Amino acid sequence: MSTVEIVSFGYLHDAPPAAHLTIDLRQHFRDPHVSPELRYMTAEDAPVRAAVMGTPGIAALVDATATAVAAFAAGPSAGTVTVADGCAGGRHRAPTFALALADRLTADGHTVSIRHRDMGKDVVQR
């Protein structure tokens, strides 16, 4: 199978990284930032992962993205397939999605690396 690089990021910190696929999680999926008890947590915390993965549509988007990665990997040019997924601040939705996608792609036989560009940055006050 192929090698896949997943980069989670926050649109409020900087421009999206270059990627074959860029997934924007801002508009269609509830932001855990709006819950005071989750705001200062990250995807490293189980309550954040549960909140994000419990959002309707997320699991289907993980599956659809894995299918798209397989299509890129089946193309005639060998090389790493890069997926960038972003949310507002890069602490909740994007890294949780990246972890779920990595699990799925690993189960499908891909070699996966993950980088959370903005998860360690301060919470964006809005």
C-alpha cells in the first residue's frame, strides 16, 4: 500500500498546508470549543475525542476520505499522499479526525504519519 501523511491544523493560525486532499471541518461539525468544559482540552483528551467522534457525519467523512486516499494511492505516480484536515483552532476536531483517519488507513494497510501543526498552540479567544 501507500504512505500517507496527515496534517491537522487550525485555519485561525495560518494558511492550510499543501496537500492532495484538504478537509475543512469548520462549518459542518460542532466545535467542542463552545463547551467550556472542553475548550482548554485537546484531542489528547478522551472527552474531546468522544464529542467529535459522536458528531453525526464524522465517521462517514473518515470513510469517504479513506476512499479518496486509496484513489490517489492507486494513481500512476508513486509517492506519499498528503491529507490536511483543519478546524478553527486546530485543537479539537482536526486532530481527532486525523487520529480516526490514521486508524482507518492503518487498518487498510497504509503506512501513516500524523503531524498536529497547531494542537499545542494557545486556545484562540473568539
